[in-house]
Amino acid sequence: MNWNFTFFFNSLLLGVGLAMDAFSVSLANGLHEPQMRRRKMCAMAAVFALFQALMPLIGWLCVHTIVQYFHAFEKFVPWIALVLLCWIGGKMLLEGLRGEAPEDEGGGVGVAALLVQGVATSIDALSVGFTIAEYDWLMALVCALLIAAVTFVICLGGIALGKKFGTHLAGRAGIMGGAILIFIGLEIFITSWF
């Protein structure tokens, strides 16, 4: 593969495609925490970007080292995403239905929940390592960084959009956010079979 327009364009398109689940979760997080500060918004988007960059690199590394083991693991990816997103979404949904505030002291999504969301929304990106298998390590790294940049921008937009609607939907935001996360988990699971 050469360093050309096609490489950069394909990397950006991969970033957009991979960021869609993270965008939806970011939207749910913004709904859940409409008073989120800009610093937390950036940190949250950065977590999603980090995971979206790491997973293709891990997949690329697997292709170049332990590919036979990765094929066995690949069939569990939709199940893992389903369980993680349904767990976080179910928790948000129950809190919203009960009228409870989130457990962490600052309100909204905590660090542990954010890390689970990051893994759940990016685990399917492991298979991108197969699509970039012909890249050398530097091209794979640049591709991952472009994916991260696209994901960061898209997630920041999702959080901002969720915050905007979250202030208008204050009491129902947790319910909507939890339902969105469960829907995303189901969508990842169902589309993996077709």
C-alpha cells in the first residue's frame, strides 16, 4: 500500500464507520448528563477515540502474530458488546425509572462505565486489523490515529447534541440514554449475524 489519497480517504471513512456506535453512546451520555462540562466532554470523546484507535491496532497485531487465535475469538465479539452495553444501558434505564441520581459523586457517567462503553463500542473494530493487514506498522499507526481523530470529533458532537436535548428532557434523559445503549448492543449483535 502506498501513501496516497486513497489511503487517507479510506482511513477517514473507516473512522466514520467505526465511530457510529461511539457517537450513539456519546449522545446517550450527553442526554444522561446535560450539565456536563467541556473538559469532561473532551475526556469522554478522547476515551472513545483511544479505544477506536487501539482496537484496529490490536487486530493488526493479531493478524501479524496470532491470527489463528483471533478467528476463534471473533465470534464472541457481538456477544461481548451486547452484554457490556446492555449492562450499562440497563443500569441507566433503572436509575431513570426509579428517579435515582447516578452513583458517582459528580453525577453522570463515571470512569468505570465510560471504560466499559469504550470497550463495548470499539470491540468490533478488532476486525479492522484484517482490512489493514497489508499496511506496514507506520501506516497502521497513522490509520489508527486518523480513526481516533474522526471518532473524537464525532463523539464530541454526539455529546453536545445529547446535552442540548438532555436539558429539555431532564427527567427522561436517563431512560432514553439507557434505552439507546441497549438498542446499540442489540443492533451490534443482530447485524453481526447478517
